[in-house]
Amino acid sequence: MDKVAIIGVGQTRYERGNTKSFAELVYEVTRKALDDAGLELDNIDNVVTTTNDFYDGRTIACMAVAEASGSYGRDATNVEGDGTLSAFYGLMRTLSGVYDATIVTTHCKMSEGNPRKLFNQAFDPIYDRILGMDAISSSALQARAYMDRYGVTEEQCAMVSVKNHANARNNPYAHVALEITIDDVMKSPMLAEPIKRLDISPISDGACAIILATEERARKSAKKPVWVRGVAHCTDAYRLGERDLTYSAALETAAKKAYKMAGIRNPFKQIDVAEVYDAFSYMELMWYEGLGFCDRGKGGKLVESGKTQMGGELPVNPSGGVLSAHPVQVAGLARIAEAVLQLRGEAGGRQVPGAKTALAHGITGICGQTHCVWVLSNEEA
């Protein structure tokens, strides 16, 4: 495909109870991304926003952030899903040849709503919604099925929480940064067996923006471009009973397509750093497998080996991941932003030395129904 690069990123600090409005949050990251790229709004000719009427508590929610995203006087569209999917749409519009530079914005103020009631609305209204299903209870079903099938232990899941919360201490944007042990995780309150309080991500507010540009525009950016080498997404069946919850066929499909596009044959060896969407600790282990970092059922052994730690062969979530900050819809785009910082060598205390190729991953839907995988590089193809 034609070359497209990410030339600007901006994030807020993620926290609970942010007092800024949607527009104020989005304006902050839009301005940061423009400054990062060395651009002014006049240089942007396409805008993609990410909103959800349920999460924002209003109809046509994109109207609340349209002007703050810079949409006045230029083409603008909205995506109702994870930020990685918004970026995917922005990439397609940039590749169309009509637009030179696209800004993608995402925001979330989940603390103003009731996440359990909101997520319950995602379930089938006839058979599942009346059961009171939500993100935690449905993920507990998936976690138990996965762990029972492959012999993954609660302690191995706890290792993910320990690792990522420790990494978050080096991330100024992180919401929750903790120094905890496996024992701390195991003794934290049980929410829905086998998921405990320290196995889950927090309710976070915040925003993120990135700027995508054609090759010609990218070469004029203030900083070295980060090139999009491969990207793909895939969606699994809607109802939980219609798919095997112990592995992700959608992630395997998306990853293989993105790798083929990027020329990746051995992802564990060829990817230097990965940012994956770990809404729950067990998910990171499952996503290792779906991303081809290890065989099915071996995610627990992989984290146990220490190879995904900082300093390991393939550091995963050096930012602290979603376990340390979970602004819904924003979290996937934040994974892309963090990957860009890694490839620029601008990740500070969470920097992976010499990173040249990075993976960013986002999900949306019940138990990871939809997956989107990005392969980025600071080297041109």
C-alpha cells in the first residue's frame, strides 16, 4: 500500500473524576498532537472523532467534540468503537488520495456514568440482558473457560497485574501505578470468580489524539515519522454461546493479516515492543496467544518466563497497559500513541532500548468480540 505515517500524538493524564468537559479534553489532545507534529489546524484536511451516545449520555455525541477536534470547515466523520478502529478509518481516508493529513481523536468520561448498567446494554435484549450480565461477569466466564481448558493458573494471571502496575510507575499518564505482589492480587476481593479486584482495569477519564499523514506530508513533520507497516481487524460472533471463549479466532485472523502486510513471519522475534488491550489480567495471556507470541494455552508459561517484562525478549505493556488506565474507546488509541513514543525513543522511564518495530492492539465488544492490530516501524519499508 502507499506509505502513511503517524506524525503527531497527544494524551491527557488518565484519572477518575476529571472535571473538564468532553470538548476541553479533546481540545487539549488535539492541540498537543498538532504541536507534536509541528502543524497548525490549517494543515489538517480530515477529522475522525470517536464517540458513543451511551457512554457520553447524549445523542449524536460527536457534536460535543466536533469543533474541539478541528472539524469546522473540513471533512469530519465519527466512529463508535475503539480508538484503533477510528484510526483504521482515518488510515483508509488518508490512503484514498483525497486527504493529506487526518487527525483522530478519542475521549471518555466513564466516571460520570454507571459502567455496569451501560455494558449490560451490549447484550442480547431477549436472552442475556435480563441476566444482569456486564463486563466483569462475562469476562469471568471467559477467564474460567480459558483457564480450565489450558491449565492457566490464577497466579499466572496475577503476574500480569504485578508486571503492568509496576510498569505504570514510569508512565506519567497512568491512572493506577502500584507496587504489588502476586499475593496481594490473590488476596484482593473476589468480584466474579476467578476475577479479583486487582485483576481488573480502573474506570478512567481522558483523551488521546494522533495525526496520520501521507508520505509527502510526513516528510515535512517536525519529528521522525512512524510508519504504518501493517493493520487489520476482525470481528467474531456476537453472542457468547456462538463462539469458543477459550481463544480468539478474530484476533488470530487480524494478527495474521497485519503481519502479512508488514512482512512479519515470527512476531515474537521481529516485534520489539507490544502494547495490548489488557482490560483484565487473563486477557493479556489470551492475547499473547492470539498475536502469535506463543502457542495456544501457553500464555501463562510465557509471562512466567519473564520474557514479556521490561528487559525481556518482548516487553508487553511497558506503559502499564489498560490495567493501569482504562478510558473506554480511548484505550486502544493510547496503545498506538504509546507505540509511537517507543519508536521515537521518547517513552522516558518506560522506554524499550532500540525499539524499531512495535505492535498496538485494541478491542471492542463483549469478551473481545472485535480486534484491531497495528504494526508500526520507525524504518521505512
